[in-house]
Amino acid sequence: MYDVAVVGSGVIGMSIAKALDGYGLKIAVVDRDEPGKHASYKAGGMLGAQNEFNEDGALFRLALASRNRFEALSRAFLEEHDLDIEFRQGGLIKMAADDDGIPNLESQYQFLNSHDPRVQKLTGPALDSLTQGSVVYRNLSIHIPGDGQVNAWKYTRALLASVVTRGIKRFSRTEVHQVSKRFGSYTLMTSAGDIHADKVIVAGGAWSGKLLEGYGISSMISGVKGEVLLVEHEGLNLDQTVFMTNGCYIVPKNKDRFLIGATSYFDDFSVGVSDVGTEWLKTQATATIPALAESRLLKKWSGVRPYTVREQPIMDELDNGLFVITGHYRNGILLSPLIGDLVADWIVKNQRPELLRPFQVTRGGVGNGM
């Protein structure tokens, strides 16, 4: 019997397990595949606490607070596990992809600048100076110096190292078929046999709703497939992430590598990268950074991000001791350190943190602190 069973070993699930272990609980982490091999592993790694938001609210405040944890977290992983998650604070340039994207970006600029005067519009010459002329000024552009990034693969690997070092029980390649409650505790019926726990946290990303069909939330959670390319260009010197309003982004990584993402296909759980998606990513990226036309393709992959209505996560207790923590969409990496600590505190104290109150299943004003 475990004190808590966590279903899902992406960055959210592993962050929760890591935080719970600090309270001395007996924890099990169950995953249908290898730990951290889905949306977490395949993410761009952007810490877009400002890039993703155009209005104040609970999620925006969570994002800012969680972003502030990454510098210390990066040092801790390096000291404890000799793993560098490649935390970078190069900032982010957000650019309207076309005329249609200008009004929303202008509105976002007004909001962000009112909260952080460092967020500024970029003229063509200012963009040239900031990026050494590598980025073409296409439309309205703003600079968000506070947003950074990590290497998503190395971050998930560091979290896994933390889970392993702490001796947390892991069940990999173990499919959970059903979660049932009996006599005040829970049984996970899995492909490897039954697992019993006093409390269960379902953090299975886009698949969380399927596990909890009896609780009426399956229709609230869906998946958005995204395709990504990893390219190499030795002569391109760029520190800032470039993010277009149509969803295309270019993230500079170590060793002269650049991550180009991401397409968005709703309710698509398929695996693989399409020719159409590859061509769209290349076209958008080279229109913004022409030098990428001479880059070498190293790898391409796809992942499925957990999506909910209005892009607001669901973080709730569905039954006494049964929790669902999902729907972080493009912000799972960013939010994971703070969510891990808040959910662990919730489990131990049996009291919902105020910061998570807006993200209940029944939530007329979710994400806006209502």
C-alpha cells in the first residue's frame, strides 16, 4: 500500500512525486511508457511566463512565480546530479506573423508593458541590433527580456534522476486501465497488476480524461499534436527565442542547434511528422530567419499537449483523495516546479492552496481568480 500513487511521469507528475517525497511519504509513479517520453520530453522548453498571456489572472501569476524558480532549480540539479538543464535567460522576441496578428499583439504589449516596463516594442533597427541582423523584421515585434528557456529533454532527465535518487517506486511501461475506490482507498488496475494507494494523483496529460471517465471530465480534456524540427547551423548567432503569433517558434539551443516548432492539430493523438507540417515549419522559420534555409536537419518528432477549454488547467480533487492535475498545454515545463510544491502541500495538509482554487472542474471564471 502506497500513501500516494501518481499516474503519469511527465514533468508535472515527477515534480509532484519529488515534492511529496520531501514529506517522507511512500510514493509510486506509474507510467504507460518510459518516464518523461511524451509531451514533456518533446517540448520546446520555453519559460513563456509573459509570452503566453495577454491578461492578468491566476494562471499568469502562477507562471511568473514558477519562472522565478528555475535559476535555483538549475543550480540544484547541477550540484545534486551533475546535470545541466541548460537554463538560459536570453529573452524572447514575439512577432506578428501577418497583419491579422497585429491587433492581438498590440493588446498584449499594452498589458505586459503595464506590468513590466522592460517589455518594449522593437523597430527594425532595434531588432537588427538585438539579433545581429539574423531576424527579419516582418511586422509588429516586442521584446520580452524576462522569459527564458531550458532544454526540455535534459530537464525531464534531471527530474527522473531526482525521483530515482530518492528511491521513489516507479512502474514503467505499465498501463492503468481503471481507478477504483473501495473502503476509503484506491486501486489502480494496471497491465502489471493492481496497485493500492490511499490517494491518487492523475497527471497523465492529454490521456487523463480517459482514466477518469466516471467523473464527467473526459470531454473537458483533449490533445493537441505538435510537430517539431531540430536543426543545426554553425554560423547563426542568436540568443533570443523568436515566437510568431501563428504559433511557429525558433528556440536557440546549445551546440549551434535550433528547435523549430510547432504545428497544432486538435484532437490528434497520432505519432509522426507529416510532410505538410515539415514544410510549414521550414517556410515560417526561414521567412523570419533566412539563414536557417542553410541549416542541417538533425531530427524531427511530434508530441501531444494536454488541452482544456480556454487553455486553463484542471487541478482539482474529484473525490476524497483522488486528484486530477492536467491541461497545462504549452506551459507544463514552466509551471511544473511550483505546481509540484503546491500539490504536495495540498496532499499533506488536506487543504487546497488558494493559488489553485480557480482551477476546479466547476469554474465559471477559471484562470481569472473569480
